[in-house]
Amino acid sequence: MKTLTATPPAAAPSVTRNNEADRKAIGLYLAMAIALNLGLYAAGIWRPLAGFAIAASFILLVLICERAGRMVPARSRKGYERLLAFGFPALVLALWQVAGDIGLINPTWFPQPSRILGGLWDMIVRYDKFSGTSLIGRPWLIPEYFGKDGWHGVWALLSESHVLATLSRVLCGFLLGAIPGILLGVVMGVNQTVRLMLDTTLSAIYVLPKIAIFPIVMLMFADPFGEGPKILVVALAVFILMTINTMAGVRGIDRVYLMAGRNYGANGWQMMRHVIIPGAMPVIFAGLRIALGTAMIVVISVEFVRAKQGVGYITFYYWEVLNPEKMYAGLLVVMMLGIFLTYLLQWLQRRAMPWTR
């Protein structure tokens, strides 16, 4: 009897051919980018056409990265994605540095990243005796202050921090706005009467610039220049966003899940705990991320106009005294705070939604 032998699939030669085609395409795109920039430079027209050259180079870089991504094995995919996520900003900073060094951009108003980092370092180590503040509160002095005054001394040291002042306002306002916003959004999502009563009002308040209602908020407090108005205006912005997003998340739950819960005999609380809240969580956390960014924008805007401490205050202060290095350093601190808070929220989301892992 004739035996049958299985023939191996012919996928490996196909993969090899694809990789070879990708390598040739990468070489071609790279050569085009180099030839374009060198040609414009040799012709003496690179500066007038700098925008076109940068845009074309970016498109070619995207094509190169897409071709390179096809060649990355599955086990190295996450490393490749991290390289794209962090490598491109590093490339932009390097180009910014070079553009400032060669005079392509005005370094007086757009200082190089090295000068911005120098300004940031000076803000970290310098203590402003006039205002009694520093950027991060001089944590290296904590042992000394603890030895002299205990925890009271440590608190006095940290209370001089601009970063902690901004963080405390953001977190307090975020919590005060997000929790009731989520609760009201759930109620509006499940109850049509409440939704019809409040939806128009919330939509009208949502479009108001929050910095524009800050003077009104100040009138509500005995101390209009204290922390209360700053925290409350952040809470209002977060509250509106979370109410609308949570309502949309609850109303967007597939009716199949609601029917399944009722068929299994779930009562109102069980439906809320096991069906409605988990079903709306993806939209709720998307809203929390938007609300967190809005909270940062609002608190920095408020610190611009009415604060004597905070990252927004020092950023605006260094703009007033024409110190662009430290002004950009303040903006860099704002972005770093945004990244930190976003990763913190993503960590919380992974804990609250374990079924997505």
C-alpha cells in the first residue's frame, strides 16, 4: 500500500520574500528622504521649503516604520510599539535642538530642549525666598526638617511645592466632581424622566467656558481667593463631563444583557451591580480620562489668573518676566503631570475591569 506523507506548508518562502520586499522598500524610502533633504540643501532652498521637507520626511518615516513593523516577530511586537511611542518624541526633541542650534527657529522664543531642561533643573533646586515656594518642595531636606519639627516641619516643607499645590487642586476637584457625576449619570441613564428634566440644562452648562464662571464661583465663598473656588470650578467641569459620559455609557448597554439579567431574576440592585455598572465602565473610564485632562486645563487656567502658587502660576510668571526657558519648563511639568495622572487612571481601570486583561 502506498503511504501518504504530509507536505509542509510553503509559508516560509513567502514570508522570506515579503521580508525581502519590505527591506527593499525601507531602503528606497530612506534614500528618498535623504536625497530630498540633501537636494534642497544643495540648491539653497531648504530653509524656504522647510515645511514641505519636514512633512515629506515625516510621510516617508511613517512608511518606513510601517514596513519595519511587518518584519517584527510577534514576541517583539510590544517592544516595537514602545519604540514608536517613545522614539518619535525623542526624535522631535533632537530635531528641535538642531533647529535651534543652526538658527532655523528663533532660540530666544523657542529655546532648545537642553536650555529648557537647564531651566527645569534650576527651578527644582532653587528656593524662592520672596514667595517662600519651590517647584517640588525640596524633598531632600525632609530628614533635616523632620529632625527639627517632626511631621509639622515636613508638611511645612512640602506645602511650599508648586507641583503639590496643583496636584491637590486637581485631585480634590476631580473626586468631588467625578463621584456625583457618575451617580447622576447612572440615574439619568436608567430613568427617562430625570434625563428629560436635566439633559438640556447640562448641555447648556457644558458649553460655558469654566474659566468664565470662575468669578461667579468666587462669590460663593467667604474667602474668594482661597482654595475653595479653585477646587469647585474644577469639580464643576468634571461633574458635567462625567454625568454626560456616564449617561451615554448606561444608555449604550446592549439590551441583550439587560434581558439576560431580568430572565435570571436579578432585582434592581443586582442589575445595577452586575449588569449596568460593568456594562457602562468602558465609557465611564473614557469619560474619566477626558475629565482628567479637562481638570488639568481648568486648574492651570485658574492658576494663571488667580493664584500665588501652582504650576500654572509659575508658568505665567516666567512669561511675564520674559524667561522662556523656565516658561517652557513649566509647560513640561504640566505635561509630565498629565502623563502621571493618565497612567494612574489606567492602572485603576485595569483593577476595576479585570475581565479586559
